[in-house]
Amino acid sequence: MDEFKCPICGNTDSKYFGIRNGKTYCRRCITFRGQEANEIYYQNTNAEYSLHYELSDDQKRLSDQLVKNYFNGVDSLVHAVCGSGKTEIVLEVISQAIKNNLKVGFAVPRRDVVRELYYRFKAIFTNNKVIAVYGDHTKFLKGDLICLTTHQLFRYPSYFDLLILDEIDAFPYNGNDVLKAFFDKAVKGHYILLSATPSKNQIDDFNQPGKMVLKLNKRFHNHPLPVPRFSIHSKLVSYYFLIQELRRFLAQNKPIFVFTPTIDTCEQTYEVLKLFFENADYVHSKCVDRNERIDKFRKGMTKVLVTTAVLERGVTVKDLQVIIFGADHPLYTSSALIQISGRVGRKKDAPTGEVVFIARRETNEMVEAVNEIKEANESV
């Protein structure tokens, strides 16, 4: 038993092993069972892509370096600020890999972001078959470009010649040994990691031969990151201030995300706000219709959307303003606060906006988030 190694997640800890019908199995990854990507697929190597805008000089520099690194056998970590255009930076290396008849995957921890990426890539690589693999969406497993959640990587053992992993610091991938094992096992060739807020350990891991960190502190439109401002109040006064801030933004016809740390606080905050605002809604991971709610917000049918971390990443809304209600909650690390702040000012024709931290006290994480944003702006 002690010498057994799980063939799926690589676990060797005997406390997670069990025996059924005389065979050893692993409880650590027992929920990850299903069809692997073994059907025949003939790839279309015509991978010319179309963008309706030019890359910035900095984006082009990183894009060229990624292509050079990949074909020289060097793994890359792209450490780029929120809104720098990380997806655009990897388009050329994806294209070159497909043209060389190589298998390409783009993985992220969350299914909502997979769906966003699927539609973006489908519009960019118009000659190629782009597929999305997540949750119950597993009918088609092979294509020229496979967008998938990190949970679905178990279906692709030793499969990808190029595997790109975005949001390496995000839940549920970060700190999850099973998902990390799926990623390692899925890489047949080389990989690229993307993050706006990688940990020190993740950066240190790349300070060795065969790996390279590429850094970009500038947003593609050359405007600085929004610097959050603090608003410290008691709980009751916090609600009053939240309502006043929303009224101010709505008077300017601005859409607003109100981030809350938990599902309970999300629903509680919405119950208060709906008394004052008819055009408010809420969304979290347990909302079965969350895509419809998000679409209504995108279309301007609602203007205030109370949300949890489900909209922390991968969402771009023009002219968006952000309020983090309860920014002092222990769940809000500096990385999370930076990611949320990065939802603002992502459009070239709307590059600015406000981020407000409403809290009962000032925390080290809040201060660190602001300091890191200021440091990134000063280094541009």
C-alpha cells in the first residue's frame, strides 16, 4: 500500500488509499473519472488569426519572446498587471504551435472564464476548431485549441505540446495538489503560466535554467492601474456610505460591481440595496442562472451587480466602477484585492474608473494591495 502511486494524480500518501474488489484506489481524486481525449482528430494547421487592433510595443516584445522561448524549450511565467492584455500576448505562440501541428490547451481554474475565453478565441481563430471543456460540457474533447478548466486536465494525460495556464494564483487551482498534478501530467511539451499576482514561491521557481519570467507593468492602453481609496466606517454607516457611492456612480450612468466576501453577505447586501435601487441584482456561484444575470448587466438592463469572487477575474465591462464591501474580511488577500481592482479601466475607450474599499478597519492586506498597485504604476 505504501508503495502505491495513484496513476491519475500522483498521490503516494497511503492515508488517501482504499481497497475495493481487491484493487487499490485513491480517494484524493476519486471524483475525477471519465472519458479521456483519445478519439481521432485531424488538426487544421491554418492558424492565421485576426485582431481588430494592434498590439502595443510591450505586448509585441513579450509575444515574440514567448515564441522564442517555446521553440527553444524554455517554460515561461508571464507576470503582467491586470488589463495588460495577457491573452493577446499568447496569440502568436498559439498560432505557431497549431501551424506546426502541435496540440494546444488553454486552462483556467473557473468555468465562467472558460466560457469567456472560448468565445474570444473562436472570434480570433476563425479557421480553427476551438472547443470548451468544463463540468458537464465534455461531449467534444479534441480541437485545434482546447479551452478547459484545470479540473478537466485529468482527461489529457501527456497530451499537450503547449499548455497555457492562466490565473495560477486563483482558487481552486492555487494550493490544490491534485489539480497541480493534473497540470504536470497533461504537459507533454512545454508550458506558459500567466498571472497578474503570482506568489513569491511561484516566481522563485522560475529562477533556474530552462525557465524565464517575463514582466509587464503597463496596461495595453498605457493608463495607470486604478488606485483604491479607503472608506472606514461602522457596519451601519458602511451601508449608508455604500448607498451614497452607488447614487453618485449611477448619476454618471456608470455600471457598478459591489464585491462581497461570501454568498451570505452577497445576498444580505442585495436585500438592503434593492430597497433603494430598482436596477440592482446579485450573482454568486450557487445561482443557476448566473450567466443570464451577468448578460443582463452587460446589456445595461441592470446597473448594480452585487457579487462574490465569481466575477473577480476574466470579466471586462466598459466604464465599470468597483466597490469592495467588507474589504477587511480575512478572505480578501492583497492578491484578491488587486485582481478585483483590475476589473476597472480595462477598455481603451474607457481606461479610468474608481475602486472603493469599504471596511470597518484598515488591514495590512488592503494597504499592501494599494502599495503594490502604486509601485506597478511608478515602474512604468
